[in-house]
Amino acid sequence: MSLEASALRALDLLAPRRLVAILHCDDPVFLGSSRGAINLTMQVLSRWCFEHKAEFHVGDNKTVAMVLGGGLHSGSDMAGQVADVLLPCAGGPVTQALTFKVWHRWLGIPFDARLCFRRVLQERLRLASGEFAALPGLLESRVAPLHFALELFEAKVDSVVAFARWLFCMVPDAKDLLDAQYETWAKQLLGVPSWKNGAVARCELGWGLSGYARALLAVAMRRAALWRLPDDDLYKSVFVAGHGVTTSSWAKCSLDSSQAVGIVDWPSCATAQQTKSAYKKCVSDVLQQVCYSEWQGAVARHGALVPYGWEQFAGNHIQAVRRLSLSWSDQLCVWSWCRLRAGWIMLSGVRGLPSRARCQNCLFCDSRVSKPMVHCLSCCSHWCTFRDAFVHATGGLVETAGRLAVAVLATKPRDVSFCVVLRWADAMDRESHRLQRTARD
Ligand SMILES: [Zn+2]
């Protein structure tokens, strides 16, 4: 740091009239190697303001001073230790001292003096959670179909995170925070408690990419956009030079986090002459494979009649359902269909309530059951109408009880029996809820 400061000071001495500024509309940033250098800049700025009848709003949330890389000192600590940065008034006697801050909101992003963007990440997740809050209710009350809620999620919730997503590669625990949040949202969308398997929930919603993988995709695309700029572009020059600095930089952090998962950087990509959309597809494929490896370990802890594998992970059945042009009432059943497949509709219990007991009773016919899913789909007297309709639609080829249950759960959107299964799942989900409410009362 002392070498860097010395070099900056040498530049000041070589070019004393140099002003270092980032001008963005009415939010300029002025940089200086020392308090003396920045105070000289303030004097020049003050004269310019007087000549052009411009004025800076000075206050804690307006024009402030920051020491980049200056550690964790609070504004008051800094004020006690260092000389003020002063904005003199060229037209009169009033001189204003800028408040020192450790972070300041610039262009909508809270910039931290240590270039740590954890505060940004936490703020974005908090704002996105606020937007998310209404979505589970829409699904549970059957006001909106699942695919509609997922589109709302992308437009209203994910877009809030996406605003600053390319910066999250600079947050050391970004993977933990983002992956946990997206799995929580997935479980809440499917109406299940937090201790259920988040990997299964993500799969049911067709979210192949984890929360962190979404961030890495944004990072790769931001790097590609910068590489594509002309060589004499200032933004590109700073980006390229950022790889060689000894301190932390976005260029270095983004390259390290991309390479850690095997993403090929834009200039090294074999098909570098291709379009951005082709590169995005290439990066997405790499990330999907990485996520699949992690997902397999997590999903193995979930017991299900129909095993979750690559077909379920990569095949987005929500999109497949959307292309079917189902009636509105059938579209509303898709939510319960996902819950049924994951085994998250309560089918058995003790006296109608959830229980961990080995022997439980079927919620619908009250008979003693050891495998409630197999029982309800293949034997339960309560569901014979739906079962007959399913067997009829499939041509009556299923033989054993276990195979019948698996056949129901493995039904795909393109199968002729799909609508029967949708309505069956919905009826089962609603009846289960009704019986649980009755048992509690
Ligand atoms: Zn039963």
C-alpha cells in the first residue's frame, strides 16, 4: 500500500493540476492520493462551481469523503484522526467540511471503503425477499398457476438481486448466502417448511442454476461485455489493468471465481468470435454441470418413489406444461402435482395429524399404512375414481400396486394421462389440507 501511495504522490508532483474524477450524470467522484491532494481538487472544484453558479449539496447522505482501503474506522474516528476534507466557497467565507464515511450509496449501490460488497448482497436479498413475500400466498390460495408465479419471480424478485449481481464475486461467502436464499425461496414457493430438501424444490421449479451460479453467469457476461469494448476504451483499459494490480480488484476476483468452476473467459473461449448469446449458452452449460454435481449429493438425502436424476434436473417440466395450453383450472393444479411428486402432500398421520410414528393411518380412508404414497395412488378406496381414470387413460397396462404408484408419479406433461394426474394431485392436496384443519379443530 505504501508503494502505491508513493506512486500516486509522485504523479501528483509530476502533474499538480491533474484532477482525477469519475463523472456520472450529477454523481461525480473525485479521487486523490492524499488529503492534501483532494483538498487541492476541492479548491479547483469550488472555483468552477462559483463561475458556473453550481452548488454541491453537502451532508451525510450527499457529498461525503471516504478513505478507500482505510479499514473499519467509523466516520467519527476518522474525523478525530485526520484533517478535514474541505469544500471552500469561492464566492464567500463559508467553507464546508465533508463528513468521513466508511460506506456511501453511489448509483444505487452502497459502496464500502474496503470494496467489500457483502452489504450490497444482504441489502439486495432483503429487498428481493420483500418483493417475494406475496408469491407463496398466490399459489397456496390457487390464485395464480405455478408458471405464472415463476415468471413473476424472475421479473420482480430475481431482477432485484440481478441489479448488482456481477459484484457478488467479491463477497467471500456469497455462495453460502445466495444458494441458501434461493433454496429457501424454492421451498416457500412450494409451500413446504424450511427443513425440507431444497435441492428437490429447486428441481421441481426447473431452477437448474443455483443462486451463486446465477451470479457467476452475470460475472462472466459482464467480463465478456468488457472484453468486447474497443481497445482504446477507458473502461476496458482499467478492466485489463485491474488484473495486474497487487491489491484486490473486481477484474482479479471475477477471473478467480470464474476459473474456480471451469468457466472459460471470453478471450480464451474457442468460439470467441461467436455472439454473446452463444457464449451465454456455453457458460450456462458449464454452470449447469457444476450445479448438477452438487445437486446430486443433496438430492440423494431425499427419499422418493421416482428417483431424481439428470432428466428431472435438466428437463424443465414447468416450461413443458406451459406449452401445453392447459385450461386455467388445470394450470392451477400444477403446484400440487409438484408437491405430490416430491412427496410433500401429507397422506398419512396419527388421528389426522403429522406424526413420526412407524405405523400411521391413511388420512383419507383411515386404514393402517406403511407406504402411504403407494397406498393412496394404488389401493386407497377414497381415490378409486381418479385411479380408474388414470388406468383407463394409460390403457390398463400397469400390474402391481408399486408400479402403478410409480407410473402415476412418473407421468410427463406429454402423456395422455397428464390432466388426470394433475387433477388427482390437486384433489389430494386440498383434501389433505381440509382433513388436517378438521383434525386440529
Ligand atoms: Zn387410504
